[in-house]
Amino acid sequence: MAAKYDYLIVGGGIAGVTAATILRESAPNSRIAIISREPVIFYSRVMLTSYIEGGVLREKLILRDEEWFRDQRIDLFLGESAEILDKKNKTVQTDKGNEFVFGKLLIATGVRPMLIDIPGAESSRVHYLWDIDEADKIIERINELNNLPSDKRKAAIIGGGFVCQSFRKIFSKKDIETHLLMRGDYYWSRYISPAAGALINEALENEGIILHPNEKVAEIIDSDNGVILKTKSGNEISAALVLVGVGIAPDVDWLRESGVELDNGIKVNEYMETSLPDVYAAGDAVNYYDPNLGDFHRQGNWVNGERQGRIAAINMLGNREAYQAVTSFAIPFLGISFIFVGEYSKKFADEAVVRADQADKKIREFYFRGGRLIGAMLMNAAEDRPLIETAIKDKIELSKKEKINLKDADFPLEKTKIWSLTKKQ
């Protein structure tokens, strides 16, 4: 017999739990359930690096325990994956054969790591830092490395994504020789300019990281106490541990026959509504309409997931509130502060304006679509974050001349259009 719920949530991360919390507060007599593919109760993914380093105990990762969910009368189904969404009968079926009938559904399944598709990639020495289970395996592998001779204590990182900087930090603290293989000329080449990339590469090398730019792995071969990475350029790199961070993809395969519109994730409007009635989506898996941008895009981070989970719940309750926040997040990196604001993908913009102030070691990258500012990267310029968020929200446009002034490090920043307009408000 199918279980019936007023509000069913698929996904036990920040977006799903935030939504469930708000739903319970506003609908105290409703029936609420969360289905989560992970067997572990709600925990902090952003603290996994600290956990691996030994700075945080495993139990400290847990953000809501079983008692909290019982007190909130939110039913949990852990270690269970949604497999079929039946839009006509408003049901979700799982891999355990359970069926759930819903009044309203929130899909918050998040993303999954993209796997490298090369011979040998299935080696037990290859890991993806993605969930707490994989973090436990990485800890076990690092402990094994500690028992190896110093010349064998080597690790390789494949990829130049954001998560890779976590791997670098872990290995540096553990005194493990680290090789970093990047597809581009510099780290984070998909997101930042050569000027900022050169500074990152320099900082990595100063920390002892061995860089392999413009390098792709062709094959991974198991060897004694590790693997050998064979690259397309003909190099061979030995490592006892390999960590991969080549990108992420929305976890939406189970929805392909459901009728939910998919386009680089689950397509939703600013109210977190999908193409199906009474079906909402939030978090890393959604390609959402951004009123600030005037277009759809996908931005995955913890704060974004929390905000979208809140908006989804408000609208599931019958209200009408749009998601209008300008996404931004900060990443400290080897003593360098990086803040990404709005749409920071260079592929999404048709022009990037870079302002490099060498005197104060600040680099600001502004991304434009036509004349409109849609995003920015701020290096060592955290104080500019609120101003840039305001400029994006106010849809400020710059002429060609104004962009030239913005780029010119000798032109006073306070006299540029973005600074002069936003500071007057």
C-alpha cells in the first residue's frame, strides 16, 4: 500500500531539509517525508575537507539528528533512491519497491561527480570527494600512505575544478608529494583570467605542488602500492592515491521519462516550479530562471541550496514569492581570497573585462552580456562584494568607453560607472 504525504521531498541535503523545516513550521498538521539516496542523515558536505584533515569529528558533521526529525514529525527514508515519477497518479517509486503518493513534491536531488571515462578509472586507488562514505575511504587511503616510505607517498589530482583545491589542502597538510594535472594552462582556467591564473599557479608551486598544465590522463594502471597515470603526451606519473574533480552533473536521470522539463538540470521558474503542476525543484540540480540575469542558469553551492529550498517551501504552501538573490560564494586559497558573484562562467558571458591592480595585488574580473554586468570574480577584493551584487541586481549597463575605464588600473575605481552609481544608492 502506498504511503500518502501532503509534502514529499526527494533529496536529503540542504535544500530538502530547509524546505521540510519551513513546511513543518507553516503546516503543523501536514504529513511530510524525505527520501534520501544516502544512508547517512543530514550532514555538512562543506566540512568534509576538515573531517578528512582531522579537524572535525565525524559526529560533528551531522547537522540534524534522528531525534530532531522525530520531533518535527518528518519521516525519513534513508538509503533509498527515487526511480519513477508518475505525474498522472502523483506518485514516486523507489529502488526498494516503495511507492509514495504526494500532494506536492519537491525534487532536491543535487548533483553527482562526473566520472573519468578512461581505462583503469575503476581502480580502488581512484576517488571522488563527494559524500561522507567516500571521505571515509579517502581517510583510510591516506592512513595507508603514512606507512609508506617517503618516496612512495605520492598523490595525483586530476582536474581544475573548485573541489580540487580541497584535495590540495589535505595533501599539503599530510606532507604528501602532490601532482596536479590540469586541462588548461592554469588552475581554474574555466572560471578565471590568465592574470589570476598565473598567481594561483605561482602560489601552488610555492607550496610544492607539481603542476602538469595542458595534460590529460589516457590510462590508469594498477601497480605495487598505487597506480601509474599514463598521459596523452606520453608522460607517466606514479601515485599511491588519485583524487578526481573534473566537474559535476545534475542527478536527474530518473526523471527523463517523467515529463519534467530537463535542460542542463531541472528547469524551473523563479518560483521553483517545474513544468509539472505541484512539482517543485531546488538546489544544485536546478536550471533556474534568474530575474537578475533575465535567463536560466545553474549555480550550485550550499547557500544557494538553502535559499532555494526556502523559496520552494513558501510557494508549495500556496504563496507566491520569487527567488531573486544574487548568488555569491567565497573560497580562500593559499592566502588568496576569491569571491564569485552572479554568473561567473566565462561561457555564459560574451565579454570579460579584467582589472589588475598590481600595487594592492587585487584582480577584478567583470563578466558582461552585451552591456549588462552579469557576474564577477573578486581576488583579494572582498569589500566589493555587496557593491557588485547591487550592480547586478540593478541591471547596470556599461558602454564600450565605460568598460575601458573599468579595465584601466590607472583610472580611479570610484569614478567608474559601477562604483559611482551603486555607492550613491
